[in-house]
Amino acid sequence: MKKLINKTFSGIIEIARGMFTIGKHAFRPAITLEYPEKKQVFNSRIRGRLALTTNKDGELNCIGCMSCTKVCPCGDLIQIETSKGENNKPVINKFTIDIGRCIFCGNCTQVCPKDAIIMTEEYELADYSRESLVFDIDKLKISPEKSDQRLKQRERDN
Amino acid sequence: MVLENTIQKEMIINVGPQHPSTHGVLRLIMTLEGEVIKDTKPVIGYLHRGKEKLAESRTYFQYLPMVDRVDYLSSFFCAAAYCYAVESIAGLKVPKRAEYIRLITMEFNRISSHLLWVASFLLDLGATSPLFYAFREREEIVNLFEQLTGQRMMYNFYTFGGVKQDFPEGWLTKALDLCKKMPKMFDEYEAIITKNPIFIERTKNIGVLTPELGIDYGITGANIRASGVNLDLRKPCSYSVYDEINFNVHLAENGDSYDRYLVRIAEMRESVKIIEHAIKQIPGGTPEKLKMKKVNCNCGNENCGYCGFDSQLTGKKANMVVFKPPAGEAISMVEAPRGIISCYVISDGTTKPYRVKWRTPSFSSVQVLPELIKNRNYSDLMPIFGSLDVVLPEVDR
């Protein structure tokens, strides 16, 4: 009998202690972020959508060395077709990335010798069809100013 | 009477595969007699992704991001196990600074994994507020990982011979601030949970795992430490630099669900201490200081504290496209939050591994479940299964 009373009392005290801790939270600021209206601020290491950088003349930095296709874990996700132009300079005819299958591991950006392929902050990539998620050069290319700023930011942070 | 017949007869029911408290997709075929569980057969394989087979058609570096998905709650540990195995085949030496970075990130990962376990375990028992508290701290840890690696879950941060990047500026200060804050947060959970009479009634003396049974089934990690078996790979230091850090291994005696909870809470507190200690004695100090000193030093001495081998991020840089370790085989063991993860790699001298085999701790934990819940009430299933800390993708791989 005595044991039961003891148990009941200690139980009531412990539950009251727990409820007090929970009650304290009513007076604390909210910890959540109201997402679509407010967005998180990222640093330059964020691994979002892939993009192709351009030089000052607006041409791709890519030289068609195919290193990114060799380290990509998803097989034929990156597809590049090149041909030789004047002065033996490689010309990129086709550069497509299937963003729907990309796992955003960052291997391709790491292996690239010319910083031609980088990752941007963009992460809202939902779309209505799989075909529209296969990005070609026009969709992947970013402007010279933007790529310059992005590369400088990356250099500063690393 | 029809009703009496149904009560006396044995009944076979399915729990899962899409049961909310099976932590993934586990199917349990149960034979019930009334409310008492007579027999259980776990059926696994619903989350099988063929991680071992995938390795055989990919190069070592192509497989590196996939390793994180073996156990998505403790990605750093899986990556570490794979990296240690390949490093010992290829004979790559890891600099001390890289080992310290690995240690700090791994311990943070252990805390975040245990926090998620606390949240889901209490949710299984019907308590919802610990979920929000646990996720509040987990969010801060995950934010730190995001600043360091660029992603919140699949980090792809370790590489053969070290790590990919140094800490960003101010990261260590943020980490120390979090370490100072965290013990108070653990006190909060304990105020709500540890002495709560409902929690004690549901977990004490429930699902007792005796040391003999645990050893027979190959249970590792916090589950076996709760039964009083001192098995922690960090203490004899079979990997990383744990021998330079003072810490204790926490044990409990009874091996019931309550003890498994206590051991995990104690482990989180210990991890905070390990991180604080490691940040204090990391070779090279903070990244800002290291950058400054490196520019001014230029001594070229191997043992220099700022430009020597030990303050580098990777020892010998491996070419990602043509990385080719010599033929051989190696096994590595890492003390993950759920137990010992071991990775066995066979190389035949080409760019692709001949075989990669994973041994994951949750696989053993699922096997011991039928023994623990035999002749118990159905309501004891969740306190027992939840306390074992099973992550199903890790079971199926």
C-alpha cells in the first residue's frame, strides 16, 4: 500500500516536471521557417542544379574532355557530342543532363579541369514531365557575369 | 460459440510492410493467440537496391556517392568504412587533420542519428513532443553539415586518402557553440522522458536481451552495450584517432528497452565531449589560422605543423578517372550508431572493384526480434522493436 502511494506521488511529480518543461516552450520563439514565403540562405558549397559556365565572349568553358561522364555514378546521365572546329578547337554540339536522374553528388564539378560545370543554388526543380527535365545547353548555360561571380565566391569560401 | 473459437484459435496476421512504426518497410508475419505473440517471422527485402552489385559495374569513385545511401541516417560512417577499406588496399596514408575532420563529422552524425532514434522511438510509444525537440537539435547539426559538405543527407564528403574540403570559415566556432548548448537540450529530453512513469512501465523489463543471446546473434553497438558487454571499437581504437581522445564507454546492466534508451542518451553526451576535445587539438587549428600560416611558412618540412603532411586534407591525391588500386582485399570495421558496419572490398587491379560486401548491424537486430517478443503481448512489440534502432534500408542494402 505504502509503495503504491509512493509510486503515485512520484509519478505525479515527474509528469508535472515534464509538463513544466513543455510549457516553457510556449514562450520561446518559433524554430520553423515558413518555407514558400521565406527561404533559407545558403553558402556557396550548396549542391543544387548543375549549370555550364561561360567565358567573357559568352562561349562555353567546356573543352569536351568527357571526364564528367566518366565519374558520374548514374551512367549515361551526361551526354556530350563534340566535333573539331577551326584551329583544332573542340566545339560542343550537344550537352544534355538528365536532371531527373541526377543525385547531386558533385563528382562532375570536382573532376572538371576548367570549372566548366558547376552547381548552383537552385533546388526547386519539380516539373510535369520527365522529358522537360532533360536540360540542354540553352537551359544549362548561365551568363558570363553570373558564372564569374559564382566561381569567385567558390574560391573565396574554399 | 463462434466467438470463443476465434479467441482460442491461433491467428496469423501481417504487420507491415507499410506499417507506420516499422521504420521503413518491414513485414512481420505473426502468429497470435489472443493478444500474445507466439511466433514471428520477419520478411525483409522490400527496400533492396542492390548496393553490392552496383559496385561491380562502377569505378571506385563512381561508387563513392552511392555508399552514403547504404544507411542514410549515418552516411558518414558508411563512407568511412568504404574509404578505410579502399585505403588499406591502395596503401594511401590519411593525414591527421583529415582524420580529425572525419572524427568530428562522424561524432556529429552519431548524435543526429541517435536524436532521430529518440524521436521515432518515443513516437512509437505515443509521445509526440520529443519528436519536435529532437528535430530542433538535429536541424542545427544538419545545417552545420550543409555548410560543410553542401547537402543535408547524402554528403559525399570523404574521399580516398582524406576529405574533400576543409571547414568553411567560422564553422568550428558554430560547432563549439552547439556543443555548449546541447547538454542542456539533452537535460530537457530527460526531464520529459527518463522518469516518466508511463515510459518506465512500458519499457522497464521489456525485451530483455541477455548477453549470451546478443553475442549469439551478433548484436553490436548500443544494443549489446545495454546488456553489459563492453564492445566498442572506438576504445581499442581500430580506426581513426580515437586513442588521442579521452572518453568513456557507457554500459548498462539489464539489457531491456529502458537500458538501451539510457545508453544512447549517455552516448550522445559523450559524443559532445569527444567533439569538444577533438576541436581543441585538431592539427593546424582553425582553417583561417591555417590559411594564414601556410602562406607565411613555406618551410617545406615534412613535420611542420602548418605545411607538413599532418595538416593536409588528402595525402596523395588520387585521380578520379583512372584510380586503380593494386589487386588485394581488405576489410574495415567502423563503430556506427547502430553497431559495427564492416565493408569488405576485393580488388582485382582494374578500375572497378571485384566485389564489395557490406555487413550491417541492423540485419542482426531484426533477426533477434522474434526471440525478444516471444510470449509477449502485442503492445510490447513497438517498445522492443523501436528500441533496437533498426533502419530498414541498411538491412536490405
